[in-house]
Amino acid sequence: TNKTITNVRREFAEGNVRYLLTTEEAVVSTQSTGAELIKLLALHSVNHALKTRKTVLKNNAKLSGTPDGVVDEMRDQGFTRPKILVLFPFRNVAHKFVHQVLKIALTGSKKQVSNKKRFEDEYGPGEAEKPNLSKSLSYQKTFLGNNDDFFTLGIAFAKNSVKLYTDFYNSDLIVASPLGLRSVVGAPGDKERDYDFLSSIEILSLFMSDVFLMQNWEHLIHCLEHLNLQPSSTQHTDFSRVKQWALEGHGRHFRQNLVFSSLGAAQISSLFGKECVSHRGLVRVTPHSYKDVLSQILYPVRQVFSRMRDKKEDEGLVDYLTTGRYQYFVDNILPRLQNSDLSNIVILIPSYYDFIRVRNYFKRENMKFSQLSEYSTNKTITNVRREFAEGNVRYLLTTERFFFFKRYKLQKVQQVVFYECPLYAECYAHYLNMLTEEGAVSTLLYNKLDGEKLVRMVGEKQCKQLINSQQSTHVLMAE
């Protein structure tokens, strides 16, 4: 509405919000996400849906008095009705977004909302949930409320109502998680799969994209590969009204892509380059500087940064990031651990595939160890933590996803080895704060391609020294 637009323009001009979404280009934001971005995203989505609906209704009225046929100016539709797709990692964020959508769409009107009670039951927090004060603030913000990651929701805007839980083909806006949407899209060979409703998406929004990396990134990629394809069925299509660029198969080049993330990552940059192909160009917004997490380390810890240096590094071979890192760990790091006097060693491996590879090596070498991953049951976690604290096992293998979803603290840790720079810098500080034993030390493996992660951990100055130095080992002390 005009009132809402006026208020948002004023807030933006006064600096109360960081970004104003327009229909001009694709945007990547690596600033932290929050309520202000949800509000702007909801406004942008509702604005596009209502403008599209208004145009279609206006042209319908014109066509009723034009018996000679359709003129090009009245090509105002796609193959199917849905125009906006917004993906969230959890229901709690989707709940906030839909609330903002309803608040904007219902402003100054007497519209009714259908299925609102069902929505609150399925997406709301339920009984009042108290925050877990033993967890970090970032954990509470991410997981407080309904953190189910399997959902899809269709929303339709009508003259006198906003309808929730509409069939996708009768929806203007689709809200979903990658896992929920993947279950509908299916895979080749599935008896029941459908993705024609994604053929005319004009705005794609990915919210909290970094969290998608902690879930299953392949689900997201699979869903995006099925956007703006030619539909297999024409039962929902009025070809006389389909836009010309859609008929010619250029839908993805006229789609606006909004990718929000609290941090930068290689996978997000790759997606940005491959999927964000709007003919209007690309815009990437990143922080001017990063605040390191060294100040969050509470105890004096000897931090060793071990650079993987090999001739393949300068050749930029992809294999060096996987096989090379594994071989360097086995040939250089593991022998040092075996000869060390320290026990209770935690080895954190961000990638689950690398975690499996290292775990299999430990098994082949008959090395006594325990493991904790995002798939570990509560009973297993309790037993492993107790055995490790009692010194019954020397090595504990774990993943960054275990940190992200659980945030447990381990006792009696004497050494932490980071197989790779963690995606979240908070993970680095979290494990170093477990090193309360005398003589405790941490070791981190890195190469020159890890600069984007390193800068979030140690800051720009230290990052440049680590990347540009010819030395293979650097030591920092947290005081």
C-alpha cells in the first residue's frame, strides 16, 4: 500500500534498514540477517504479487472488449501462476516471514485469512519455549521456536482474502525448505514428481543460505535446477497470455535472485555465478571488514596454524583440496599427534565426506577412537562424552555440523585439531574455549585458498600474514 511504501522509504532514508530490495538486479548480502530483512523481503514479495495480479485483472477487462484477439501488450503471464519462491531453512523463520506478509497484505483492508489457525499450529512455537541459556546467542536465534526443516506452503492473494495452504498451481507465493521442495520435485524414476509449478518463477529468494550448507546443499541445487523449465503439461497455461521471453525459454534470465547469507562461502559464490544469470546484471554486497573471534577465546591457548604447501597448490588443482589435505593430515599431522604426550585430542572435520575418510583410516590402522556427528543419538553422545572425559579414548572425531546443531562442551580436552578451517568462526572459538588443561594446544590446517574463512577467525591483518608468508608454521597466543 502507499502507506507502507511511504513508511519503508522513510526508514530506509533514516538508515534504520540496511538494504532496500528492488526489481532491478540480483543481490547477495553477506551481512547478518534479521527482522529488518524479513520485513523488506515480505514487502518485496507482496508488492510483486499484487502488482502482477492487478495487471492480469486489468488486461482481463480489456480483453472482454477486444474480440479480435490478444495484443503483445497483454502478454502478462507465465506458464503457471506461482511467481515468487522463498526458501528458508526452518519453520521458525518462515513463520516470521508469513506474519510479515499477512501484516502487509492486510494493511487498511478487511481481507480474511484462511487456514490461519492451522498455520499457527504447524509453524508457530507451540507452548512458550524458554531459551537455552547454556547455548550461545547465535544458537538461540537460529533454533528457538519450530526448527523443523521439512515444509512447503502455498499462498494466494485474492480481492477479499489471503489464502494459506493453497495448491501450488493456484498460488502466487511459495514458501518452502529445500528438503520439503525436493520431496515434491522428486528425482528421475520417481512415480510421483512435479515441478511444472516452478516454470514461471520471477523472484527467487534464498534466506540464511549459510544454514543450507549445514543441512544438505544438494537438495537446494536440485531444486534450483528445476526452475524456469518448459512445463511438461499445458493444462495450466494460456499461451495467448504467456510473455514472449518465457515462450522462448529465457525465463531464468528474467528471474531476480536474492541470496542472503551471514557469511561468504565458496559454494554460495558458485551458486551465485551459475544460477544468478539475470540479464540486468549482478550485485554483491559484502562487509567492508570482519571482526575476528580471537577476543572470544577465554584462556591462554597456543594456536598453531599449519600451512599445507605443495606444488599442486599453485596449480590450483581441485584434487589438492581433498586428496592433498587428507594426505597431508596422514603424513604430517597424525604422526605428530601419535608422538605427542598430550591425550584427549579432538579432531574437527567440517566436511562429512572427509570425516568418513579419516574415520575409515583410523579403523584400518586399528586406532582407538570415538566419533560424534550430526547423526549421533543422544544416548551415543552422552556415552562418548563420558568415555572421552574419563580418558578411555585418546581421539575424538567430530564434524562442524555436530557443533552447529548441538553446541556441546567437552571436558578434559588437551588438544584440538582443525582438519580444515570451519565455515563458522564461532566454531573455532567454541572449541578453543574447551582447552582449559595446562599445556593445551590447537592446530589448524589451511592453504592459500582458505582466506575467506581465515579472515573471519583471525582478522584481516593476521589473515594476510598467514596467507602471504613463506613459513609453513605460525603460532598465535591467546592471552
